[in-house]
Amino acid sequence: MSSYNASRPLAQRVIGILGGMSNQATSEYYRMLNQRLNNRLGGWDNGEIIIVSVNFGNIEYFIRQNLWDDAQNYLLEKVERLERAGADVIACVSNTMHRVLEPIMAQRSTPFIHIADPTAAAIQRAGIRKVGLLGTLPVMQSQELRQRYRERYGIEILAPTEAEQRVVDRIIFDQLVRRELREDSKREYLRVVAALRAAGAQGVILGCTEIFLLIDQSDLPHFPVFDTTELHVDALVAFAISPSVP
């Protein structure tokens, strides 16, 4: 598709990214959004994107200390910055922090694309009803997330064992957020996925926005992999160039 002869400025919605959780995920969102929008629009066109990037040290502290109210207050001010800057839609690059973003955005008029929703839609298209979930400890242990998948989409979530969850979480925080990609960690993740598959999972959700840096569909050619980062980006692209631009 070429937009060279389109009226200028080219109409598209402004994507507001709440980033920094981590900077690795944020840079990948920015890259993928612009790459996909250029593929759709052609020429020199890409996205109109606003990023408010938080201090990941604050986020890590709030998570480890179970200070979710503090995290919500911290991110509320960042959401307000995105809105003042003119974001037409807001997306959070962290699966974990959707726990506090969802109640924030429920009170606001700016559209919010929840990262679980395009993921669930892809799982439904694949005809799957039971999937494994990798992510941080709060994600893998979240009853609210399980409920969202089950009640809205009829999808059952299977989590790794407690010991496996600790391994998955440690690799995220100690390695992936620093883009430290180790072969032994990949083997650990693939071992956890194999255990989920043996427990009845028909696919696996990469429920942390850095996991795709370590494993992806090519590592599991005969087992469906649902990358929340990629699916979230695709949903944002569709929103940005939808014809009903204000």
C-alpha cells in the first residue's frame, strides 16, 4: 500500500506508549510499530507515537514490595502526561502493570487496548481453549487475568509450578530486561513450556513483553506460541490507521 498521493498530513491516530517497563520492551514496541505502519502505508510513512517512559527501578520496587496502590498512583500521573500530549489511544508495554492500568483507564475516556484482548482473540482464531502462560510472578499468579480470559473468551489458563514460576520470573528480571539472552535460560523456558504441554496446554502465551527476545514460534514449530508483544502492536497499528480518525 502506498500513501504517497494521500492528502497531507496523513490522517492517523496518535499512539500513546506508557513505556520503560522495561526499556527493552519499549524500544521493541517503537521499532515494531513503525515497521508495521510503514509496511501498511508505504513510502516514508510511519507512526505518530508519544512515549512516556518511567523509571523501571520504581516499577521493580513496587512489584517486589507488593505496593500496587503506589504503583497505580505513580502511573496515573504518567497516563495524564500522555493524554495532555495528545494521545488518541494508550498502551502499556508491560503485562504485569496492566494490573494497575486497567482500573486507571476504566475511569478515563481515552481508549485503552488491554494486552490480553488481542492475545485472546488470536487464541480463539486458532481454535484453542487451554493455554499455558509464562510471565512475571504477578502475571502467572493473577486470578484477575485468569478470570478475564475465562469469562470474556472461554480460555483456560495453565500456569507453571511454583518452582518453575520462580525460574521464569528470575530470568525476566535478572536477564531479559537487560537484554541478556542466554542459551541455558532458553533451555529452561523450553523445558517449562514442555511441562505445560504435558499438563494439557494446547499453546503458550508469552505473557511478558521481553520473553519473545529469548524464545519464539521458531523454537516451538509444532506448538502455537502467542506473543503478547507482537499481538499488542498489531492491534495498535489497526487502531491507528482505522478510517474513523477524528
